[in-house]
Amino acid sequence: MGEFFSTFSIRALWTPELFIILLGLIVLYYLLIEKWSVHFINSKPVPMKQKVYFGLALTALYLGWGSPLYVAGHMILSLHMAQMLFAYFVAVPLFIASMPKWFLQTVMHRWKKRSPVSYKIIMSPIVADYL
């Protein structure tokens, strides 16, 4: 396996561009929960547990899309499936769990207020079953 990784550059193996994007997401999350929270309905301080979930979600996303697992996943199917596991089945639920309730409530309220037709269609149980 060492020979396999020696054929790729550091940039291909560790994807620094994604690392920079994820650092940007950390900054946006911090601004959302600390600085911009006053603009949201019923905003409260975010518990440490949710902040940890966000960090774990970013770590899982990086493992799936930015680590050497990404490169190896192109060659070995089981590693590709491990990559998908981190990116979709670990990171996404952690991202959802890390979002403050007041943020999600405000987003849904504003969506319902600005575009009630699209809200009704997409939130309909019949349509949601097919999405």
C-alpha cells in the first residue's frame, strides 16, 4: 500500500483545498451561533454537544472526500464504500444534529412565509415520499 500512496502527490492525497473550505465552514458556523444569533427567533446559546457534532461532521466529511481514502477509493471498491459511509451516512446526520433548533425554525418559518406554494408542495407527505 505504501507504493500506492507514493505515486500520488501530497495535494492529491490530502486535498488542501477541501481543508480550506472546511475551515471556512467553521468560521461561518461560529459566526452563526455566536455573532448572528441575535437575528433569529428565540435564539439561545448552542450547547457544547452540538459544537462537537459539527466538528465530528467536518472530520467525517474530510475523511470521505479529502483523505487518502478518497484516492484509494478509486481503486478498491470496499474503500470507496467506506468513503461513502463517512461522507453520507456519518457526516450528514451529524450536520443536522449540530444545527441549532432556532436556526432551523427560522429558516422554515421564512421559507413558509416567502413561498407558501413551494413549501406546501415540498413538505407534503405525498411529494416527500418521492423525493
